[in-house]
Amino acid sequence: MNPRNRVITVTLLLAAAFTGVSIRLVWIQMVKQDEYREEAIKMHTCGEAVPAERGSILDVSGRVLAQSMPLIEVRVDGKVLAERPQELPALAEILGVSAEWLKGQSDPENRYQKIAEGVGAEVEGKLRASRLRCLLLERKTARNYPNGTETAQILGYVNSREQAGAAGVRPAFFEVGEAGVEKSMDRYLRGVAGERRIILDRARREIPYFRLSDRPARDGYHVVLTLDQSIQHIVERETDALMEQFHPENVHIVVMRPATGEVLAMASRPTFDPNQRKTFDPEGMKNRPIGDTYEPGSTFKIVTLAAGLNEGAADLESTYFCEDGQMFYAGRWLKDHEPYGLLTLRQVVAKSSNIGMAKLAMQVGEEKLLHYARMFGFGERAQKGEGVLPGEEKGLLRDLKNWNKLSITRIPMGYEVAVTNLQMALAYGAIANGGKRMEPRLIKAVVDRDNRVVMQFIPKVVCQVVRPETAAKVVEALRGVVSDTGTAENAAVPGFEVAGKTGTAQKWSNGVYSKEKYRSSFIGFLPADRPEFLVSIMVDEPKGKLYYGGQVAAPAFKNIAIHVAEQLNLNRGAVVATREKL
């Protein structure tokens, strides 16, 4: 080939090559641009979720009841560690463990195995500085309950769940409430996760200068309860004392403000520690003041008493012949615990006569009695609206068509009905509050990280159960219970007028009412004329010779009331002086 042809051939080949390259560039730049750009982004960018910090749960004074603590998890890639055994001694030295132990913990088939958590800041710094390729550090949070078993059933607990993010973003792990306040207020506590996108070099290391975007997380709000931790501690201590002294099946106690429906304390036994997940017991996790129903016994007598007084069927000086302790009605015997003769209604209440109360109920009538029982909130769940604690039972209050001939004598003394402790506390709260029944309130407010109120829960009146003057008469009768002539002398608190009622209910067992198994209760409030707080105590099946409500629950009320009055700075001297002037 002559030189001229050789030049032409080479020129044509080069032109063809450049044309091919140009066509390829056009194809890449114009036709396949979007596809290749997406591939490049996937190769050199990384998205990771920025977890939101879960909000804390606080008592009414701002004391922490539940909070999330930062936690560093140390994981190793078993496959990389097997390929790079030289990293083993360095990692073991930083963690303060033996290389043999660490080798035994790692598995070449198990990637990203957790070997430590909760390491300190100094150890974390050394691990990050080591740049060991087998190492992976994950920043997480762990829910902590500083008071352990105290308030456990109210607060509940959380579990960690995975939440899928957007395309190209690693899933985030977040804490979700599974019980108690953690569950009912989860939408406020959880917060909103953010997102972080970065550019990586070929070694998969971040290039900070080219960080693409940061969408910060919105941390969860704090939830403020109406609970007072100091009062809660008093109640928890007395609950333990009742368990130790009487060895019952369970105990539950509620303390609240009658005027607002605010729950100041709520405790039950058995219980659990939300910090110790391995020891969780379903029986201990149950919030019994709202989740257990029972036949209340004589504490239910305020329904008939209030109905009779409000309807004008009787007054406190009306008299009832109590049949010397036993009355035959509708084919069955109705008995009192003592043989009483003629008693005023005031004495019927003080001595807790079943026969006297049954006769008052017959004066009131079935329809009115059922009406007032419903007005007091029985047969329906007490909690309404947002922030409702899960697990509440509504109890049992049957329609008239399901009553039998005995019902008019049994329901007035707290049988053939099923209630919760919270319902009983609210019913007595209505009497203490001039006849107004309040909605129970456990959540006081939701606040942000700067303590600004996001949502506030205000007291709510459900209904006017009875007239104020009727409520005052019921309070007067309940004062007589807590006297040397009543069934609750042991509930008297020095320096204060106390109003309350005992209850001793036989338990239904093997198809009959047992003469060996009882539920002992007492519900009372003080000062009787201007109630600041109310305490409702139920002891299920106390063991031993003592089982009456006045023997078991009334002394516990006294112990709690003395300390709660001090905690609320109630002035005994002022109360006594006021009473003397009246």
C-alpha cells in the first residue's frame, strides 16, 4: 500500500473511531443519562435515618419517670474478622476483654454480631479512632425507668421496631409504646425521624464537603402526668406493707383529687420492673385499678344512700327496723354482721347494715336505683378521649330485665354488680365534689423540649349525679362511719375530719359465696367538709384472722392519708380550728 493510501486508511479509521466514541457519548449523555445518573447516585451516595429521641414522661412536678438514654452498640463483622485476624488483639484490648473470648464470640457466618453495648465515651473514641474494618458502631437509645417497679403499670414499656425509610435509606429503629402511658401517648412521645444523605468515595468513606442534605429529626414531646411521685412512693410503700402483712392475692390503691379528677397515685401488686425485660410477668404488668373488676360489697351502699336522699324517699333520721340481724326475702335470708334492731339511716350507714340499706332500696325502687348507679358511672368505662390508659374494663351493671327478685336487696350492698377501683374512686369523688362526677385525668399536659405547652388536659365534669345538698348529707353520714360507733374507727386521721366507707365482700368460689375468702376495702376522703384528696383501697383475699375492711384497709388508709396530707401541706390546726368555729 502506497503512502497516500495508508494515510487515507488511517484517517478513515480514526474518523470512524471518533465517530463511534461521539455516538457513544451522545447515547450516554442524551439517551441513557437518567439511568446512569441513578446508578452513580446509588454507588456513591448513602442515606441513613436520623432517629428522633423519644420524649420523657414526667410527674406533676417535672420529675422524670421514664426517659431514653443514649447507647452505643459494638458489633463485629465475623467474616472480615476471620479474613483479618490481626485486628482481633487490638479490638480486645480496647474493649478490655481477652482475645480468646472475643474470638469465641465472633462467627464468620454471622455478620454484624453484637458483642458489647453501653460503652463509655472514652472507649467509643478509641474504637472510632482505631478504624478497624471489622468494627461497626451503632448509636441507639434505651428506655430507662428510674423508679423501677414504682408506677410500672401506669407507665408501661416500649419495644424497638424497624421503620422502613425512603428508597436508598437504611431503615431506622425506634421505640414504640406497648402498654400504659407509653402506648396511649405514643404519637406524642415518639417524635419524627430525620434523614441524612452523604457522598462516598470509592472506599465508601464520606466526603463531608459534598454532603447532600440533612433533614433533622423532630424529637418527641414530653408528657406530664398528674401523678405526684412523692405521693406515689407513699402509696407504693403501703401497698407492699399490705402484701407483707396479709399475703393477699392482690392489692390496688387509687389516690385522686375529687374536685378535678386528677389521679395523684395509682399502684397495685403484684408488679414488675420495666427495666428488666427478662423478668416480665403478665400478672405483674396488669394495671388492676382499671383492669380488675369485682363485687365491691358495702362501699357500693353510697349509691342507694344518695338515691334515697336525692329522691326524698328518706332523710338521715328516718328509721329502719333491721330485723335483729336477719331478714327472709324472696326465698333467701339476708343477714347483718351484728343483730341490729331499730336504726336511723345515719346509723344504718355507720354500722353498715345490709338489711337497713335493702329496705331503703325498696323504697327507692328498681328503676331509680339503676338510674343512679349509671349516673355514678358504673357499667361504663370511666376514661374518655385522648390519653386513655389501655386495659380498662367497664364492669357489670345489668339492665332491669336481667334482675331477679333478690336483686333489689343484693345490689344495694354491692353484689350482682362488678366495678373497678377507679370507678369506685370516681363515685366517691362525686359525693366529695358536691355531686359532680369528674372524668378521671392522668395526663396533665404535653410539652415540647423548651417546656412550651403543646396540649393541655383540663378537668371535665361528666354530670351532676345528685344535688349539692344531697351530697352534703351523704358526706355527713360517711363521717359517722369513721367514728368510734362506726365500722372504720381505724381510718381516723388525727387533726382531720374523715368521711368514708368500709366494704367486706364474700368472694364467689366454686359456685357459692365463700365464707373464707373476702375482698376488704375502704374508700375515704379528707378534710370531709372541703376534700383535698381521696384514697380507695382494695385488698383481695387477705389471709389470717383479720378480713373486715375496717381491720385491713382502714388502717392502710390512715397511714397513707397522714403522709399525703403532709405532702400537700394541709394544715391540721387550721382544719380543727375551722371545725370548732362551725
